[in-house]
Amino acid sequence: MLYQDGQEVLRAKLGEPQELAELLNRFAAHTEPDIEKFEHAVEEFKLRVPDLAKGLVQKIEHAHKTD
């Protein structure tokens, strides 16, 4: 029996190689919802880094000119 996210997802007989392979594949491919959200946030942050860096460079340059 395979449970994911608190629900039964699949039942497999140990004597049935195809069923067991399917269960193991689902187990290995599963991503917890919290992890999935975190990975999505990381991808969004990667997209924002160049703009954040440009803004920081501008602030540093401005500080060098005015201080």
C-alpha cells in the first residue's frame, strides 16, 4: 500500500512485478506539497535575482557619488 499526502494512492501485490514497479515509481517520483512550494519559490527567486542585483548596484553607485 502506498500512502501520499494522507491518502491511499495505490495497492500492489508483492508477487506482481508490474504492480510493484508502479508503486515504487510513484513513491520515488512523489514530491511533498511543502517541498513543491519551496522549489517553486526558489525558481521565482532565481528570476528576480538579476533585477535585485541591478538595484543594489545602482544604490552602491549612488552612495559612492553622494558620500
